[in-house]
Amino acid sequence: MIYRKDRYGNEISVLGYGCMRFTQKLGRPDMEKTEKEILLAIEGGVNYFDTAYVYPGSEAALGQILAKNGLRDKVNIATKLPHYLIRSKEGMEKLFQEELKRLQTDHVDYYLMHMLSDIETWNRLCELGIKEWIQEKKRNGQIRQIGFSYHGNSNMFCRLVDVYDWDFVQIQYNYMDEHTQAGRKGLMHAAQKGIPVIIMEPLRGGKLVSRLPEEAKKIFAEYPVKHTPAQWAFKWLFDQPQVSCVLSGMNSEEMVRDNIQTASETRVGELGEKEQQMLKQVAAAINAKMKVGCTGCAYCMPCPKNVDIPGTFAAYNRRFAEGRFWAGVEYMMCTALRKDSTKASNCIGCGKCEKHCPQNIQIREELKNAQKELEGPVYRIVRKAVELFKAF
């Protein structure tokens, strides 16, 4: 296993274990199967395990397996504060103590604000006393390092990086999201400030493996160097020195072994220009199925009505490339779960955005199309629930 150092010189495995996708059995993690996979990962050198309060049964399963096998002190646990459920400083403490109990530990190595979406949300947490709470937790050793996970565009990500002295950050990043989400711009901004970057969704929830278009499969098949689509996706990430750790939602022993081998063999700078160009061709083949040619450059921003235009188009494209479910999840995270809604239906058709779009996209018309696809009944129910929650 290859290790890269965090902000304080601690070594973390370049491959991390994402605990959101444990195999479920009767509505709970399959403990026997999950234990075998976790033990195999630790044996192979994985020492970073990422879970969250809202992942069903995940924290408790991880805590039980580590405690049973006496492995807590051999790994780093990352979990997350569901700030969207927090109304007070006392609420933070209550949920945090519940997480410690679930994890059967007295400290969390890497603690994240889960899906921190914008400056306004951070300011609300500051008003509740989050900074003082973090300082106290770090003083008493219950939290070793503090960070945040993020879904959204690169401009807002960079603003959030600059607003506090973070120890690490976590972003969605892969060869398809190089210029969407936080993207390479966000990765480089954090890295230039010396902030380690943890990567989630390296395979876009498996879609860069299981739902590739035929043209993309053909490009991989005809390339003289043979790797699986998953191996290529991981190698693209491990190749970059700014990437500290890549999370994989491993739920089979075969997957664990394969990912450990890829992580152990890939060195920074291994991919040459030919490999990079090949992966760009794969990305182009996938993009050919997309509806809007948005590159995520964000020249169209800011919108006077707060529409997240790049985020909306990323979810809209995902709808046709990967299906409704993950597109809907991404759109909700980027728009409905923010303090102030950034949904496509906020658009009033002023046209300011179109004057700055280097791709000459008919943004107003495409936002209407995106709204029809993404703001269905489920979205409206979730958005209404968020609004009611904020009213309390």
C-alpha cells in the first residue's frame, strides 16, 4: 500500500474504505460479510475508513467490527456531523456523543461537516457556536482533525476552503468530474494551501464501470495497455499528487483485493500523455450522451437569482447518462439542501448568464428543460421539508 501524509505528517493509505455501501441484509449491514471485507482491507494496508451519521447502520457496524478485532488504534475513522439536523450547540454535542457510542471509541480522527453547501450555511453554524465547539473537541482530543465534504461548483468550494482553517476536505472527483463539482480548480486550490483532499465517488457510484456506453468500452478494449475501467479510473486519481486518499465503497472481497493492488502499484506521474488522451476520449464518449455541453467553468455565475447553473447542468446531464436516481440525489444536494435554494426554477430569464457562456449554451431554455426533468414530486417534497425544518 502507498501512503500519503496529512497536514500533520500522519500517513493515510491512498486507498480509503467508503462505508456507505456495506452489503445490506434485512435492512442492516451484513455483519459477517462486511467484517471479512474490512479485515481484508486492513490486512492489505487500508487505514482510512469513512462513514457518516446518516449512513444506515454504518457507524455501528464499523465500530463493532473494529472493537471485536482490537483494530481501533490501527486505523483512522472519518465520520460526519449532519449539520442540517442541528439547531443548537447542544444538538451538536448530542449527535457527536451518539456517534462516539456507535463507533465504540473515545475520539474521531477525521471529522467532517457533512455536505457543507455554502457560506450562508457555515455562517449559520458559526452563529450556533460551531467554531468554539470544534476548538474544545480538538483540545480534549475527541476530534483530531476537522474538515468538510462538498457537492457543488468550484467557486463556492474555494470560498468555503478560505473561510476557516480546515485540516482536510472531501470532494467528488473523477475523470468525468474534472471540470464539474469542485473539480480540478478546487483540488488545486486546496492543495496549494496545504490542505489534504479526500476523494469520493471515484467511479461515480459505479457508473464508470457498469454503465459505460459502447463507444467508451470500445476505446478501453482497443487500447494496447490493458486495465479494467475501474483500474483506469483509480489510476487517473492515484497519478495526481494533490490527491491524498481515494474512497471506494467496497462490498466484495474481489473488489477489495483489486483496489488494493491498483493502489499499491500506481505511482504519481505514471500515466503519460497517451493514457491521458485515451481517458479524455472515454470521457468524450460518455459526454456524447449528455444533453448540455457545460464544462462547469462557471463563467455564467453568479446568477442574480442564485441558480446554481453548473450544478444544475451536471445533474441534468447525469440524468441521461446514468439515470434518474443519482441525478436526483446530486440535484437535491446542490440545490434543495442549501440554506437558500439554488434550483433551476428560480430563473427569471434575464439572460445575464448567456452573455458570458464560452460554450454559447442557451442557458435559459436548458434550465427550463432541466427543471422539468429534475424538479418532480419527490424533489418538491424534499425541498418543502427543508423549508419547514428551517422555520423551526
